[in-house]
Amino acid sequence: MPAKDNSCKFPDVPMKVKRVINAKSSRFSAQLFNIASIFAITAGISALLLGKLLASHKIGFLPFVLSFPPLMIWLAASIFVYASIAHHPNERTRHYHRWAGYRFYGATGTMVVFGQPLYELMGGWNGLMVVWGILFLVVVPWGLYDIIKAAREDWQDMTIEVAIHE
């Protein structure tokens, strides 16, 4: 008599396996959005200053053109990073991640609305520096604070059950 195969007995019920999310991974996920946001802002400011140096005293379109690609690339990539970590099983990871997103998206959205009036009000180059300065002051110090705070926190390994659909 052949052995019974019970694997197809309940085809709609997925099997569950246990997975371990190590503490280091949870901590890095909590810090990732802040790290990338800080990098994008500082790279944008560095490119702005490089553009000013290259354009010499004829400040024109070059600093503006050089400054925004790092920010725009991170803005597009951050949507995927945010979505991938937003439902992390560790509540502390989600907390740090959520606040990093609030700061970055809030600051960049505010600059989209108020950047042009500031640019015109301050007279071109100075207005551009004010816009980047506000982005820097909102994202970088708080982001560094959260990175350090997350690094000092006591992270624990987590075991979760994951459904396997075969």
C-alpha cells in the first residue's frame, strides 16, 4: 500500500516557517533612511558649492543644475526604501524609519512649495543657499541624532513566522 501524501490535504492553508531577523539588521533598517537622506542633502550642497566654484562669479544655472540630482535620485529611491521598511516586524525599527520619512518628506515638500518664493525673495544664489540650508537644518541634525540613538539602543533578535505558499 503506497504512503499517503498529506501535503495536498489542505491546499489553501499556507505552511509557516520560522525566520530570524537579527538585531544588527533591525538596527541598520532603523538607520538606513536617515543615512541616505543625510548623504543626499550633503551631496546636493556639495554639488551646489562645486557649481558655484565652477561658475566663478557668473552665477547662473550651473549650481542649480548640479545641486538637485542627488536629492531627486534619493527622493525617487526613498519611496521604495520607505515602503520596504514601513511594515518591518520590529516596532522600534518602524518608529525610527517613520520619523526619518516625516522629516525628509516634510522638508522637501515644504521647499517645493516655499522654495521658489524664498529663491526670488533672497535674490537667486542667496535664496538657493537658504533653501538648501533649511533642508540641511531639518534633516541632518535630527537624522544624526536618530542614528546615534538607534546605535545606542539595545536591539534583540526576533523570530517571526512566515507563510510559505507553494
